[in-house]
Amino acid sequence: MKRALLAGLAAAACLLSGNLLAQDAAPAATAPGCPASASDMPLEMLFGTWEARFEGLPGVARVQLARHPDYAGVRGTITRGGDTPAGVAQLAGDVDEDGYLSLDESSDGRTISGVWLGQLQAASCGKEFKGVWRNAADESTRPFVLTKTNDNTGK
């Protein structure tokens, strides 16, 4: 089931983020010492503060990731602003066996409200992921860009 979900999200990413991918059509060179894919990243490189931008939505969301206390992954929060009071949701995930950043989002702490599937951008040196966010309530999807804004490696 997870593979089918990953395949569906990957297909949606290709279809919905064509404009994002078109900008990166030429293969980007990876700087020495930088991970070429998320599979090459130490987990600690995911720790810290990130900005999330969703295609078609105004504003920037703040993502904070740290070590998950129970397994080799990350746990954190996303804070969305905008015209309404800031909404905070919980995040948990890891880099899956296919090298994608996979995050589950929960707005109530019990049920999954969104699923993130992102690919590391090779030229970003571990600081940018592009992918698709899926709303669990209505199955709608939005391309996202997740950009690291500070480095809390090891915290």
C-alpha cells in the first residue's frame, strides 16, 4: 500500500510541479562533500528550521525538525500563518527506502491530516527538497518547496 501511495504521489509531483521541475531541467552538479540524494544525508542534516512554500498558497510556513525519540527519524512541527491565526501541526517521518523525505502531518496529534513526499535537490547541499503534499481529508495535492533556514545539526 505504501508503494502505491509513493507511486501515486510521485506521479502527482511530476504532473503538478512541471513548472518547478522545468526550472531544474539540467542536472545540477553536487558540490564535494554534499549529499547527492537524501539517502546520502546523515539524519542530523534534517534537524533545524525550514521554510515550506506551497504552490498556490500565500505565505510561508515554518517547519521545525529534531530527532525522533522512538526511532531513526525526525519529529517536529509546522506552523502555518496567513490570514487566520497560526495553526500548528505535528510532523514525523524519515528518508524512505527510495531516498524520498517522507513526513506524516497531524493537525490533532492522533490522525494523519497530510502526507509529504519530497526529493532532495542535489545542488542544494542538503538544504532544499521539492515534492508534493497531499491533504488526507480530500486527497488534493500541492507541490511544495522545503528550504532550510538554520542548522541545528545534532540537536
